[in-house]
Amino acid sequence: MSRPVLAECAEGLNSKAVHPPRMHRRALESLACPECVLHLTEVPFGSEPLHWRGLRCEQGHEFEIDAGVPLLVRESDRPRMRAFATSYASTWVKDGWGGSERAYLASLPYRDVSGRRSSEWRVKARSMESLFRVLNPRIHRRVVDLGCGIGWLSHRLAARDHEVYAVDVVMDGMIGLRAAGAYLELGTPFERVCGDLHRLPFMSSIIDAVVCNASLHYADNLKTSLTEIARILRPGGLLTILNSPVHDDGSSAARAESDFRGHLRSLGASQEVIAAYHHFTRAQLDAELERAIGRINAHPFDPGRWFRWSRRLKGIALRMELASFPILSVTNRKGVGPPSS
């Protein structure tokens, strides 16, 4: 393992932390080496019990733990991850998202104390309440919040007594896993993991539910990502998708995707971030979900009267179908599958 390479992945983490939070022992039952999908063990460093150098698998692959966050990305994927994460963070901060203040984070999603994205957060709060009617902490105990961002949903899920793994490639203090660390001080512990959507660092058939909240449309390869989700879900486990843009009309999906990619370009996003952004058609998404995982259910979700009418009027003005943001759940019908190559 090259420490400088992994340190670049963690740029922006709180370097002042003398005693970083230690991972819970139960996390090692779930986490796996992203290179070979074998169990990981902690590698101690120094004389103090709270200082840990990282994790090592049975084949000798080592991964750094930085301020309590294991950096579980394959060596071959690290350049792509670094480039994407750096550009993604700067782009969305420019667009008015994210923050590191405790009052801001603690209020989400019910209130945006910054006032920058209040209407969008109101819709996210409604979608979260619908999600909570789908996930049962007694049945869906172990949950992966995939593409967790600042971790607001991980925090809310942990408060409902789920065992939560907040996974993202972004380690930024305004928009990523460093910001999510503030929630751990609020008394609802969850595990933060730096991991790639296309190579999930978890053992097979170990997770009860995966939540993709405003993240699946950044899958560079949707088939690969869904195959990985199916692999880590136990038989009968649940994938839930929310806050991703979906259309019935293919031409509208292509136009909306192109328009938003232009918006990302205007914010200075890298080509990697721009190319990763997608709008789905419902037929395409349903077909991929059915092929990779299993049966699909749609769940009622009212984004609010203002959202409905403003979107309808905008669609009429633009003469196109604007995206909807359905809440979909998919039950895993398969057993253990091989990790994606």
C-alpha cells in the first residue's frame, strides 16, 4: 500500500484529530477487501489503543484508516476516484449545497438553516418519511447508505436503530464524509466508509438493505453497480432508490440529461463528473433492476403541491416531460453472486 496515494484520497479530512474514532468491531464482520472480497483485520500502530494504521486482508492488501474512515478502494480505481471526488465536491459547493456547521447538519432535512436550498430540502424530507415506511429496523437491520454525501440520511437511519454504513468516495469537509463526522458527535453512531459504487467493500450476502439516495444516477456503469448491490444484499434484502431523476419519455430524458450536464459544465465540473451524471427512463431502470436484483415496487410519494405545480408549469413552458423522483424498492431474489470484475 502506498500511504501518499491513499492520503490524497482523504484530502480535506480533519488532520487535527489526535484520537480518531475507532471502528466498531461489528463493522469488521461486514466490510471486505475491495480487491479480493476477503475479510479484513485491524493492523495496530503505536502503543495507544486508539491509534490504528489500517486494515489488512488475508492476501495482504492494506488500507489506511484516516480519522475513523477506512479508505476501501482498489488501487487501480484510486486515480479515477480522486479525480471524481475532488471535482464533485467543488462543483456542488459552488451550486449551494453542503456545509460543515453543526446547526446546519443537525437540522437536515427538515430545515435548511442556510436558506440556500430550502425548497429542495423540503422535498427530501418528504421522500425520507416515505422511505421510513418501507424500511423496518427489525427486518432491515444492517443498512448501507450508498452515496451518502454529508450523511444526513445515515444520521436519521441510525436514530431509528438501524446499523448504518455511510459510503461515499467524497472525503470533503463540506459535501462528503468529513462533514458526516459531525453527526457522530450528536449521539447516533454509524460507520463511515470511503468506497466505490462500482466495487463495494462488503462481504457477500451480508447487508439487509441498500439505500441509493440521489446517488444511483452517478453510476458510471449501472449494470456493474446493480450487480455489486445484489452481491452484498442477503437473499430477500432490499434496494431502495429515491431522489434520482426518472422519465417516461426517452427524448425528454436525453434532453434533461444534456441540459443538466451543461449546468455542471458551467460550474467547472470535470468531464468525469459530467459524463457520470444520468437521467433514467423508467423502462430502462426497471429492466436493469429486474435483471440484476428482482421484483420492483413503487411507493407513494407526494413531493408537495408547490413542487408538483411548478414542475408541471415548467414542463409546459419547455414542451418536455420533466423528471419525476419515484421511490422504488427491489427485493433481492438471488443468492451470493461473484464480485464484479
